[in-house]
Amino acid sequence: MDHELSLLLATAGSVGLIHALAGPDHYLPFIALAKARSWSMGKTARVTLLCGAGHVLGSLVVGGLGIALGWSLGGMEALQAVRGDLAAWLLLGFGLAYTAWGVRQAMRDRPHRHWHTHPDGTVHEHTHVHRAEHGHPHEAAAGRRITPWVLFLILVLGPCEALIPLLMVPAAQGSWSGVALVAAVFALATLAAMLAAVAVGSLGLARVDFQPAARHAHALAGLTMIACGAAIWLGL
């Protein structure tokens, strides 16, 4: 492997790592949803990998088509910018919808007291939650199935802006093996960074006493996605 390609691969790995950690949308939604939906670490990792793979693959398809069709770097970057805006709006919209649903769940989950009088004259009170007793399991199951796929769609549309220029270097030299290596290193670095950030965040959150705010977990997850969508839209 020549020195230039080695340097390019090191750059691809570094850029993949930095771009994933610098974008909170790459890990905060997974951490928040895993906590709200009580996902196991295994499921959280699987969802993160699925969405991360879709995220990188989306940009690889755009880059591959651009190279094959002879698009300019500026043209591909313009397309990536449109994809980024669309992903931001989708994440904002999903976050708003999820927050509204989370607030509704929190209202239904609000504990309240009832007094009971027994035949022997004993009077006592007890606290209960309507959602736990009268919830709709099919609604919860549908939400569990849909949520990861919505995130997947959003991440597929979200561009890896730094990947396209890296691919253009070996493509300009006619080195398709170089293109494949750069793409593979960038993808592995991105996925590794996402998994590490989600694992660290989830383990850290597990140490927090979340019980007082447990019924607001879904609403908080929705607000997290809104914040991430706003950050993308503002270019932060």
C-alpha cells in the first residue's frame, strides 16, 4: 500500500470518527429512546448499527452515482445539503410527534388515589395508574416496531458530508479499490464511534435515578430528537 493511500485511509478513519461524535443526532436519539423504551443493550446496539449502516450507505450511493455520472464535487455537495435539510425536518417532525405522544402517555400514566371502604368498616386509600391497568398493548407493540425504522429512514437521508471529497481522490486516479477501501474505513470508524457513544451514554444514564421522571421518559426522548433536528438545521 503506497504512502498516499495510507494517509488517505488514516484521514478517512479520523474524519469518520469525528463526524459521528460531533453530530449528536448520531447517538443521542438512540440513548434517549433506549431509556424510554427500556431496550436492552443488545437491541440498542442492533438499532444503532442498522441506522448507522443506512446513514453511510445513503451517502455512498450518492457518491457512487455522482462519480459514475461525472458530477462535480459542488453538485454532489449541493445534493447532500438538500438531503441534510430534509433529514433535519424529518427529525424535527418525528420529535414533535413523539413528544406529543409522550406527553399523552405521561398524562395517562399520572398516578392518582382512590379511597376504599371494606365491609368491616376499614377505610384505606391506594394509588394506581390507569395506563398500566387499561393500556393498549397493540399500540405499544406498533410503536416498538415503527420507531427504529423511522430513525433508519432519517439517518439514511442524513448526509455524511465529509465522505464525498474523500471518495473523489482515489476516483480521480481511477483507483476503484482505493474508493472501496476509503468507504470501508470511513464506515467502520463511523459505526464504531456511534456504538461507543451510545454504549457510554446508555451506561451513564443507567446510573441516574430516573424514577421520579420515568413517566415523562417518552416526552424527554421526543424533546431530544427535536433538539438534534434543530442542531442539524442550524448547521451546529
